[in-house]
Amino acid sequence: MDPTLPESPAAESAPRVVEAPRDVVDVRFRVPGRARSYDARGVDVSARDLVVVETDRGPELGEVMAAPRARWPDEEKSKLPRVLRRADANDLRRADHNRRQEDSARRIFLERSKELGAGTKLIRVDFRFDGGKAVFYFIGPERFDARGLARDLSQKMHTRVEMRQLGPRDETRVIGGIGPCGRELCCSSWLREFGPVSIKMAKAQDLSLNPSKLAGMCGRLKCCLRYEYDTYLALRRALPRVGKRVQTIKGNGVVVQQILLKQIVRVEREEDGEVVECTLEDLVEKRAEDVQTAEDVQTAEEAQTAEEAQTAEEAPDAERPDDTSDGEAE
């Protein structure tokens, strides 16, 4: 097309697709499970960059997980915290200083805990980016009072101290690791909150109730038991329950097993006791439901046709021409 020629009216009237601005980045921190979305407008960042962001605890140093993206629908009207800047040399020096402070705080904690005979196990120490607070993650007795230990640590390190006693799940989240699936643990990579997990979820998925296979690295039931639980419930509802008498094209019998993923059932026939596999299409009840649905549709169509015919009959007749012809005059 000649660039000197004007554009056609169709081209001028074509709607223009406006791309949503890519101004949101996902940032993760040193403490696992704390990935959050941030507004990066005005800051040139890319994947794997170190940035300083604003949090409710003050500025924090984090790592950008991926390239900037558009806002998700649930983020359209929400006000996201901002990315303050890309980390510069001063920020990196401060982070290195905090790491050295954490090593010193770890030694002080172990020495003081041993003197007190507290029986605690230190998991990790996390200094805030501005250095004004140190957080100790530890495991201890169920009713352990850490206020005295926190006071001693604060006096020795000349900073505010926060003690956080962890449970088995939180301990595994902070330490991290590789799960039996070969991937990084969900809780330490992307899972933000722990949902309730019960043995009922394992039974619904026909899993072996072997504790060593159902337990995660934390010793509790695996969080991934929740992921497909709703899907299995929906698949189970589509099949006749175990023990129900059914009619199939392969013979009548009783359901002895459900195979959820294949959506088939095993039926023990009454006539010879043989177990046969039947799909939903093999079930007479299912086929009867489909036939009934088709009959209902056909009946509705026939009723509508009859109503239209009756309406046409009740309408007044149109004027007809006279059948008598003129005779010859006598």
C-alpha cells in the first residue's frame, strides 16, 4: 500500500486495542511465603532485580520474581504498595551489614539459651532492612515464655527483638526443602497460607492411608491433598455409589467399585457373579435420563406446534369469490 495514500474509512473506524500498562511486579523476600504484588510505576525493573519496597514494617529489600505485568482483575481497584527504587550500592552494603549482624545475633542466642537451659532450637534470624529490629524464629516447649530471653538479647545487641515461636509447618516453611514430587516445597515457594487438611481428603481420592506417604516434611498431612479434593468430589457425585443396584446393558447388578478418573464403575452381575466395567453410557438409568430429556424436548415442540395450529383454525376465514356464475338471459 502506498504510504502517501490516505487510509480507508474502514481502517479509520476499526477499534484500536489499548494494551493495559504493565506496571505490577511480584516481589519475594528472604522469609519464604511472603511474595507480594507491588506497583512499579516510574521504576525501571526487570526479572531478578533487587528492589527496595514499602511494607507495613518499613522499607524492605526484595527480589523481583518476573517481568512487570498488567494488573489482575482483583487488583484493578486496590491500592498496591509501591516499589521505592532499584537497590543501589548503599542498599547492598546495608544488606551485607545486616547479614553479619544476624550471624552475631545467632551466636548470642545460642549462648544465652544454653545458659538459661531453655531447650530452644533456633531456626533463623532476620534483621529488618533498616536494622532497627531483629526477629528470631525458634522452636521451644509448648508453654515457653520467651520474654526474658528477648530482654537479654535486646540488651546485648542494642536493638529491638521479636521472638516468634514456630510450629512444625512454619518450621518447614522457613527452612525450605524439596518435596517427594521433586519440586520445591509449596509452603516455602508460593503458598501464602496454610489451609485445613484432613484424612477425609485422602479417603475421597482413594489414596493409600499409609502415614509415611501422606505426611510431608513437617510430619503433618501434605498440603497438596487439598488441591484436587473438590475435583474428586465432583467426579464421585457423577457415579452411582458403591452398594447401589443398577441396570446396565451388560446386565443388572450391584456397584462394587468406583474408578473416578476413568468415570467408570465395576458392577457385580446378579446372574453369574461376574464383575464387569461399565461407563456412564452403559447404565440404563443414565440412558433413560437422556431419553427422557429428549422426549421432554420433543413433547414441548409438539405442544407448541399444536397450539400454533389451533390458533390458525380459530382465526376468521378470508373472503371467498362467489361460486355462482351468471346465466344467459331468457
